[in-house]
Amino acid sequence: RRSTQLKPENAASWHAWGRMEAACGQTSVAEKLYARAVREHPGSVRTLSSWAQLSVRKGNIVRAKQLYEAAIELDSNDVQLHQALAVLYVRLEEFDLARAAFKEGIRVDRTHSPVWHAWAQMEAAEGQVEVARKLFQEGVWAAPR
């Protein structure tokens, strides 16, 4: 809090305070702090991502989707953002959009095994066992360690 008083334009301080409040269960306070951080630095991908994660926790899936999409617009080469959006699409049962997001994550980083794993889990849950098996195997080949 003190750093936001000394330098209120420092988005990182607002973000850090927001994360602390979120960790303490003060989700409404955290949202306000994330909003302030984004107001100070609209290009803060990390803040948008943290806010999206908080929105998922609160059950505000539509808001989380908007925040992840905004973050990806700023940094389309962040594999974790694509994976998070894909998993969100799975929760929304928008499987074609989830597949597209998983594919984009793999385009960004073929060696990020959690993307392969999450995609395979979705396909297995949808009864696409052979597709899931292939994705699991591709993930092992892409990231054998």
C-alpha cells in the first residue's frame, strides 16, 4: 500500500497489492486494485492474466474470457495465456474454440507439455480416445523431459 501512495502511477505496485488481497480472499478489493493497475498500465499482460484467474475463481467466466483475450491481444506469444483461454473454453463447452486455442498455444511453444496434456484430457472427456492418445504421445515427443 505504501508504494502506491509514494508512486501511484506504478502499476506493478497495484498489481502486487491485488495479488496479496486475492491470496487473502479479498476478491472484491483485488479486482479494484487490478483495475487500477490496468488503468495505470493498460499493456500489463500479467495484471490482465491475474485478474482473469481471479474472475475464474469468482465464477465470472465471461469476464475472465474477455481479460484473457485482451492479454493475448497484447502478447500472442504467451503459451500459458492460450492454454488458460482454451481451458476456459472447455468450461464453457465451446470445444471448437478450445481446440483452436490449444493449437495456437502449441504453435507458440510445441514443447510446453501442459498444453498437450490439457488438450488430450479434453478430447478424452469428449470420448475422442484415439485423438487424446495421439495428443498425449505428441506431447511426450515434443517435451520428453
